[in-house]
Amino acid sequence: MPRVEVDFHISVYDLKRRTDQGERILLLDVREPDEHATANLGGLLIPLQALPGRLAELDRAEEMVVYCHHGVRSVTAVNYLRANGFHKARNLSGGIDCWSLEIDSSVRRY
């Protein structure tokens, strides 16, 4: 079966539309626990530094959107995930900060 790569990035608008339509997408938060406690999108928290040791918790077939504060750590995480067979991992462009600014202002900015 040929490998199908999905686009690397997803906008906050596309993520909102897809989740509103009921699509099943794993949200993976690669920030630190204190950041997650400050503001989160309800995603699974696996800090970037812990990701290599926790790959077994993730399903390679599942579509996932990875996010951090602004999108830098999540780019690193998506590159790592894709190199390890998670070809449906995507980066949330602009991170949780963009989500707060453009989609849901109740998500605290920091």
C-alpha cells in the first residue's frame, strides 16, 4: 500500500471546521505541563522532550494535529513523528496563541 502524506500544516480555521463537522482528530500538545495548565485545547499532553519515549501511546494510523504555543516546537515534533511513521501528523499553524486570537478568545493567552 503506498504511503500517503498529508499536508504538513493545518490552519486554525481548517481545524475548527473539521472538528465542528465531527471529524476524529487527535490533538497532541507538546508544550510543558505548566503551559498546558494555563491554557489548552483538550489535547493529549506529551511534552516535546518526552515524545521519543512515549511514541507507543500514539496510533500511527490516526490523524493528529500537533500544537504548542506559537508553532515552533510542534514543527519539530511533526518532523520527528513523520520520520517515525506517523504520516498523518500535522502542525497547527500559529499554535494555541493563534487559536486564541482567531477562533476562541476564551483560551487564555500567555
